[in-house]
Amino acid sequence: MPSQSLIVRAASCLCVPLVVAATNAYAPPASGAAKLSINSTSQNGRPVRAVAQQAKVIGGRKGYQIFPANDLGMHCGDLDTRISSILPPFSVMHFQVIKQGREPDLLDPRKVSVFYSAASNPRDPVLSKRATARFKNPPQGSRQVYKTHFWETVARGAYDPFYPPGVTPIAPTVTADKGLLVPDLEGPVSTQRCGASDGHPAEHAGRLRSLSQEHAPEGGRARPDLPFFVDFPFGYRVRDVNWFEAAGIPLTTFDDAGRENAYPLVRAQARAKGGQVLATTDVVLPISGEADCQGCHAAKVDGGNGTGIKALNSIATSLDDPLVGQVPTAVSVEYAADINLLKLHDLRHKTRLITGTALDPTKKTAGNKPFAPVVCQVCHYSPALDLAHVGPRGPENDRSRNNPSNGRDQVKNQTMSRIMHYHHGRLRAKGRRLFPQMPSPVGRSARKTQRILAQTCYQCHPGKRTQCLRGAMGSANIVCQDCHGQMEQVGNDFSRNKP
């Protein structure tokens, strides 16, 4: 999130850099005891200066209300992306602004503008929590707060395959505190292109304008529809949603003081064309780095259980991280676990993701080839990173003028969901399932539910610290498996017959 205010305006261009406008970067007081938990920047280090939070208008002014909503639920992410990445920092907000009256008026960009900025809560429970040694941030002897290595990973081209060749490299555009480029999906997928669209140029670095897929630019023709994978059998188009959208906000799980806070606040403002604030509402944009592959793939000395490293002759540890001691210990543990995971992938599937590179932990196979960070979805399709809604792409699509693969190899491989859920759900250790089955909810105690949840979904989804399943269903002892089935069922998707 950058340190200046940003309007959420409609845009009809294909690729738009998206950011949160932080109007309230928070610097800890001289005593070092930060009194707020606020995510006003995603860059490493402490904010240079404190900026006052935007004022909150209680109850709306002159009968106006703004309704912001996060549409992703708890966004899963990584603490570290230098080796491999599950998902990038990518939070999404939708906004609707209503003028109250006998017949409520749902306002469009011709009548109102929407802004968003970082916010805080003085009663945030995270303020009373002490960080464990693994999550001490800044680490002992360091003054720099760690947030993410995401932009370093972008600069090395890891996310380029998800865009048409004419757009890449994306590094000059997606720089610090800017999210990934998000396509405008209002037109048919086959006619999308990066660059000019309907006469409005694509935004580039230095012109930070957020995206609303459902409207034309201010003063233009309203486009109220929401397309969703419209070229697929399961696709659809929602008519007349009439909302604003900010997609791709690069929130990370560490706040400005270095605390791990999976529930940061954002303040949404509706403003009249003259700049008057009509209404404000705070909304949570959950983001967690608790995708704990290191539970099985880290060395035992780093707290791993040893299950996912048995086949390796050489095992990376947190001491192999060149930044060990400069970043939280948990980040270095994930760095090493990711190396072990890629080496295991190379052994099992004859790939060369890390084998033959300078980071190969096995001396016999290590080489001088530079290592390139791995984004799993380049080969294993996931709708979460199919931002253009084009489906799996592979070398066989390279003749396509509009949607070539650009380095993706998803067509012949199983999806991300299948390799994670179906594969891991079938694993056994000492004759028993590595991930136990959740019993039927009939007669199942809440204590047993939470114990098995911690051994299954919470191993990878946030998680034992984050506890994202905290809504009405979770309170009623209804958990993931009760609706989605066991892990094998979750992963039993259309790619079951792929290699």
C-alpha cells in the first residue's frame, strides 16, 4: 500500500496496477511500543513518517452509506516467495454506495467516488499478543521490519507467464506496493488485449488508478455487468451489480510494527465530486502467510516432522538462507522448506526446478545455472491465478494470437487443487492416513472437530494461529469437510485423467 490517497475509479483498460492508498502510515513511538496495528505499506522496513488516519463519518452524511466487502474470504499467501509461491499478495474489495430515500439510489461513478486507506483498531487483540521467537520482527539486532519478497519475485519474471507476451515483463509496472495487473473482462475473452481499450490507455507506473470492471470511466457510459469465466460451460454474467471494485491489493500478513496480523482493517470512503466525505465504513481484508508446507518439508532441526524429506539425500535448513538473522526465523524456515519441496518434486517427477542450479542442495547435481523462483500455477492450473479467465494454457496454445501460453504448461498437468488435495489426501505413514478423515458431524464433539481440523485443513489453510474458520458455521461446529468432503474429494476435479 503506497503512502498517498488513491481513488477507486472505473477504468475500461485491460491491465491496471492496483494498490491500497495508505493515508495513515504508522510509525511506532519512540518507546518502541506501537499502540496500533496497521498495514499501511507492504515494503520492508518501517514507514518513514506517520500520517494521520482518514476521519470516520459515523452513520453517513446526508443519508449516504457505503458498503465495502471483501470477496475472497481469508486470502492464503506465503511468508517468503524467493524459492516458490502458492499465491501472491492479492486482496479484493467491492463497494456499493447508496443514497437513502423512499427509493434507495445505488450510485455510480458519475455521482460519487470511492477511496480506501489503511485503518486500525485500538482494541485489536493482536496488540496484546507477544510474538514467538520464530516471528520476532524485526529480528534480534535488526531494525528493518520484514513484509514480503513479492516484488523481488516479480522482478525475476516469476509471474510473467500469466500475461500475454506483449505485456511482459511486468516488473517495470508492478513495483513496490503495487499489485499484479488485472484484466478488464467486460469484453469477450477473445478480444481482450493489453494497451488501449475503448480509447482509454492502460495505466502504468506513476499513474496509480484502481480498477472497477463494472463501469466506464467517470462521466462515461455505465457498464454494470460482472463477467465470470463467460467462455466456460459453468460461466455466467451477473447483470446490474453496479459496484466499484479494487482488485489485487498487495496486503501482507505483517503490520508496520512487524506483528503478524491476519485481520488488517481498511477504511472505505464515499466522496462527492467536490471532495466532501459522504460516508465511511471499516472493513477487514484477511490475509495470512500460514500456508505451512514446512510442517512436513522442513528439516527436523527447523521443526518439521520429517515426513516430506525422507527421500532427500541433502536437506536444506534455515541456516542456508542468505538472509538468516535479517528476517524472522519463520521466513528462513519457509525458504529452506521450499528448497526441499522443489528438490522432492524434481526427484519424483523428473523435473529440473532446482536441480542443476546454484541452489540445488545436492552437491552431485548442483550447477552454476541461476535459480528462477517457481510459481506452482505456471504448470498446475488454478482459477485464482487465471486473471484473464482463459482456462489452462500450454505450448499447444502458442499459435493463439490472443492467448498464447507465454511459458505456461498447464494443459497436460493436473490442477493445483488436485495435486495438493487429492495427492496429499491419499498419503499414508506407518499404515495410517497422514491426514485423518473428519467424522460425520452427527455426534461429533467440538473438541474432536477442532483437533482433526488442525491436522487437516489448518495444516495448509490459515490455520492454527490464524483460525480463519470463525464465522457462523464454525461456531456451529460445521467445518470444511462437512460440505466439501474429505481431501481426496476436494481434489477430484476435471484434471483427474491428466498425467
